[in-house]
Amino acid sequence: MEFKPMNETLANRTARALVDMSLAATPGDYLGAENDLLEKFGISRPTLRQAAKMVERDRLISVRRGTKGGFFAERPDAKDAIQSLTRFLRLRGTNLGNVMQVTRPVFEEAAAAAAKLRTAADIEQLKEFVAAIDRREDSRELIASEVQLAQLIARISGNPVIELVIEIGYSFGLSERDIGLYGDPERRHRSREMQRSLLNAIIIGDADIARLMMQRRSDQFDEWLKSGGASQEIRT
């Protein structure tokens, strides 16, 4: 017997049915045209559209209009998942120092895991990243490269939880571009050298050195934050 929550509206029940259809399919699969689903669920067009908006908000379906339109299965990604989490933390007065305190051990674990699990294709991508390090001279380029580096290491680690935590950490970092973390040329030079040392350790597969290089990066960033804006609260 199917459990139905008390006082559940028809739109909510239809939304649950759309979620079930999406999860039973592969992302991108065609679930049906609007008229098909109206007949399947036996509901009105306004009810279906209200339900579809709920499920679209959670990135579990997409609705496309036009002659080739209809309902399609989707899946949320890490960026979708962190939006509500980061908004909640910002409203609680979280600052970048708080985030780094928690994410630091995750970054270290990611570096060690990446060194153990990297494939031949990963090594080539890492080498390409290293080759481009010295071309990233200004603050904006360096910030972008830090995000790319973290996402690359998180992906190679093979742990979706690590990917999520790292995305949260860098979503805060990108919102704080004015704290002057990379404002000094010497800091930018030091950051590029730390990137190089970390990636080379992952490339050769030395998990201990990769973890140590990540620890040193964290120590350096902590020092810079204390002298350049760590006390500032994250702006909403």
C-alpha cells in the first residue's frame, strides 16, 4: 500500500510522481509531452505545471517548449547542491576563515587520494595545468586557476563528498575577491610555486608529499587571511 502524507495536495503528489519518473530514467531521457503526462496522471494542465515547477527547482526535470519539447529527466550537480548551503552559512555570519578551518583536512585528504588514484589521462591534464601556471600572472587569473585546481583534484580523488566540500569552500572564496589574498606580486609568485609543488607530487603518485604540500598551502593561506581580511564576514 502506497503511503500518502496527510493533507498532501494534488500538485505535491504529482511532483512526487515526476520525481519517481526522473529517477527511474537516465539524465536527458525524454519523459513525455505535456499532453502525455496530463493523460497519464489524470490532472489539469495548471496542476501539472505547478508540480513541474517544484521538480524543476530541484533540478530533477527540465521542461522544454516547442515542437521538440516535453519533459526530460535531469540531475542536480554539486554547484546546485551548494547554493542553499552557502546561503544558509552566510546568513549565519560565516566567514572564510571558518570555512577553511573545516575544509582544510578535506583538501589534504583529496590531495593524497588524487595521488593514489590518478590515471594516465589525469596525469596528462595535470601536466597541462602545470605548464600553464606561469602564464597566470594577475589576481583574477590566479583565483580562477585555484578553483580549477581544486575541482580537478577533487574529481581525481573519486569522492563525491570531497567534491561537494571543496565546491562549498571555493564558493566562499570567490565571493571574497576583495580581501586582497593575491594582491601582492610576491604572494602570487608563492601561490604559483605551491600549485606546482602540489601537482608534481600528485603526478608522480606520492600521496605523502601531496598531503604535505596541501598542508603547507593551507598554512600559507591561513597566514595571509589573518593579515588580510579573515575577520570580514561573508557578504550575502
